Amino acid sequence: MKYHRIPDETIGRLPLYLRELRLLSQQGRQNIKSGEFADSLGVNSAQIRKDLSYFGAFGTPGVGYKVKKLLRQLCSILKLKNIHKVALVGVGNLGSALLSYSGFAQFGFEIVAAFDSDPNKIGSIRNNVTVEDTSKLSTLKNRGIKFAIIAVPASAAKEIADQLVKAGITGILNFAPSCLVVPKKVKVISIDIAIDLARLPYYSRVTLNK
Ligand code: NAI
């Protein structure tokens, strides 16, 4: 089944729903009313209903959502039923932190390859992953790796993205402050914590010094 014209914001919220459902499931909850589910997520229940409505009918009036069933359905929609192997490029401060972050596993992601251009890092083992020379990026094609994380300086990001695309990568999570131009078949999601931080003062009640 193909889903069309679904807002990115909706897709962005589905993993939040998934994470909360997994927690509820671990707590042994069978059902959850839509209001309670919304409260636990800090969103309104109409938003959740609207988001889910793009994919079909979910939940039963008076009963709410069946936790395990909705969990399975969201995993299926997001294509998170299988383990996804991920390559990391750039094993510096950020890359090293990402390599040791255990939170990717909850969605089935595993960083199984790491690359860097620094000869002092190539060959070292970080979190059971051997750092490889970036000249080996082309080998990703034969290793069943479709997703990559870019954590190199901005000046190197475009070149790395090109190499990843050539190596058959179809999804890139980009941390470098650089706009990547890739073919349509490749999805790039860029993350910049500074951009999120820059929104905080607007919402807070701080008084700015004049
Ligand atoms: P870092 O300097 O500690 O690490 C960069 C790593 O990339 C080094 O290991 C270096 O050897 C490697 N590298 C450089 N050129 C390369 C190339 N052509 N191929 C492969 N590896 C290469 O820097 P840090 O602090 O880890 O930051 C990495 C990137 O992430 C930067 O672009 C930085 O601006 C960005 N960043 C983004 C954040 C965000 O919220 N999006 C937060 C922190 C950093």
C-alpha cells in the first residue's frame, strides 16, 4: 500500500507515538483511551486522530487504542519492522557519541560501519565497530547498508553525500551545517540542535538585556 501527500509533520510525530506505545506495552497496558494517550504525549487527541487517519481507521470508541496492535501498525507504516543497518561517516566528537548511543536500537537501527579520513582513527575500534577509511565507502553497496549518518565538518559533507549516494544509500541523516543536494530517490533529513535552541528564547519568558 502506498501513502500519498501525508504531511512531513505527521510522519515526524509517528515515532513519538511509537515510543510512547512501546513504553505502555512494557508497562503491560492493553488499551489506552485517546485522551490519556494524548495527555501522556503532551499533544491533543484530535491531532493524533488526524495523524492516524491518513493510514486508516484506528481505535474503538469507548475503548481507545489497542496498544500492541497500534504499535505493530505504526512499525509497519514507518517500515521499522526489520533491523536497519546504518553507516556513520565522521568519528569525531559527535560521531563517537552517536556510536555509543543506545537509543537507536529502540527503532531497530544499528550502526554497523564507521568511516573517517583521519589515519589515526582508521583501524581503531569504537563500540565494536572498526573505523574504516572513507575510500571504502563504495563497499556499502555490497553490505546491505541503506542508511547513513553524516557527522563530518560542513566543508566535507557534500562530497561525502555524493559518495554515499553512489554507494546506494537511500536515506541520510545529516548533522553537518550544509545543504545537501541529492537525487530525488534519496531522502536527507538534516538535524541542527542549534536551530532548535534558537527557538527556545522566543517561547520562554526571559527578559532580554537591552
Ligand atoms: P569533529 O571535528 O570532532 O569530528 C569530525 C570528524 O570528521 C573527524 O573525526 C574528522 O577526522 C572527520 N572528517 C573530516 N573530514 C572528513 C572526510 N572528508 N571524510 C571522513 N571523515 C572526515 O567535529 P564534531 O564536533 O564531531 O562535529 C561534526 C559535524 O557535526 C560538524 O559538521 C558539526 O558542525 C556538526 N554538529 C552538528 C550538530 C547538530 O546539532 N547538528 C551538533 C554538533 C556538531
